[in-house]
Amino acid sequence: MTGRIAHPKIEKLIVERWSPRAFDGSEISQEDLEVILEAAGWAPSAYNVQPWTFLYARKGDANWDLLLSQLVEFNQGWAKDASALVFIVSDKYMRSDEGNTDNHSHSFDAGAAWAMAALQAQAMGYHTHGMTGIKFGEAEAALGVPEDHRLEAAFVIGRKGPKEVLPEFLQEREVPVGRKPVSEIARAGKFA
Ligand SMILES: Cc1cc2nc3c(=O)[nH]c(=O)nc-3n(C[C@H](O)[C@H](O)[C@H](O)COP(=O)(O)O)c2cc1C
């Protein structure tokens, strides 16, 4: 699946978003970061409970090393040159005075929020790269994520850098990848 040929009616922002690993190590302002995370918060969610929490660090700040070290070594190797690192946490429960009930879509809704962040970042000239290559099992404790929440994924935000900052095997992968055709991902009616 190489190359990107999309229907011309699809928004450019959607087709042009992709996930590089080569970043230039530049700073992101607190304001830009908050704009991107606010955009995430504009995602729809079941009953508008907005089950997401974003744990972030900007490159070199007091939380950066703690957050970066929760990624698997492979991801640390390139994510270190991004401008911000964000961990996405979701609340497993719908909470009310009458008690808590399972929130069926807490992960689904957090995923929608991450996609909003990715598109907002793209519109502002940044790139994002999502990751589940996280030291799950220890990262939750290190980040203080409570048992009734789920550590979903992480993503970096940064400005694209030259691919030469990457080891050779990753330089080859520094290209936007394609997608399955809509005929393969969508069916009229039943699954089977
Ligand atoms: C939830 C999620 C987890 C991912 N985990 C990793 C990861 O741990 N390491 C990595 O290098 N890329 C990771 N990726 C990036 C995907 O491989 C990438 O998004 C996919 O190949 C599609 O490419 P594109 O984003 O450039 O369109 C992840 C993406 C998502 C959405």
C-alpha cells in the first residue's frame, strides 16, 4: 500500500496527514499545544461525557524525560526529536450522583479525539505520530493513571525534519502510505 490516491472530494487535510518519524527538534509554544489539545476536546463522545484526559510534556520541560521513558526503546529513538509528547487516557465509567456505569465507548471516543488533534496539528503545519509502543503495565503507574482509567496510546507533535536524522532502515519508511479501497472497508448491510 504505497502512494496516496484519494477521491478528489476528500478534504486535503485528511489525505495529506501522515505520520513521519523525522522531526526537527524545534519548540512548540504552550499556546499551539493547547490549541491542538482543545481541538481534540471538540470530538463527539457518547452523552458528551468527554472521557479523555491528555498528559503532555513539551520537549525538555520538567515532565519530558518521564513521559519519553514510558515509550518502548524503538519509539524513544525517534520521538525524542518531536516537540511535544502526549499520552491519551480515557475514563472507563460514566459518572453520576446515582452511581457509575460502564462507558462502552470510552476508547472509541478517545480515538476520535486523537484524530481531531492530528488534523488540527496538520492544519497548523505540524505533524503527529500515534503510538501504542508504550511500556504498558508500568507506564500506568509511572504516569499515575488510576485503575478505573485506561492508558490508550500516545502521540508526538512536531515539525518535520530531514529523514537523514533517522537510521537507514527508517529513512525508507519515511513516506505517506496508502489505504485499502472503500470497497474493502465498507459493506452495504450485514457483515456476513
Ligand atoms: C493507535 C496507533 C498506534 C501506533 N503505534 C505506533 C508505534 O508504536 N510506533 C510507530 O512507529 N508507529 C505507530 N503508529 C503509526 C502507524 O503505523 C501509522 O499511523 C500507519 O502506518 C498509517 O500511516 P499514516 O499515519 O502515515 O497515514 C501508530 C498509529 C496509531 C494510530
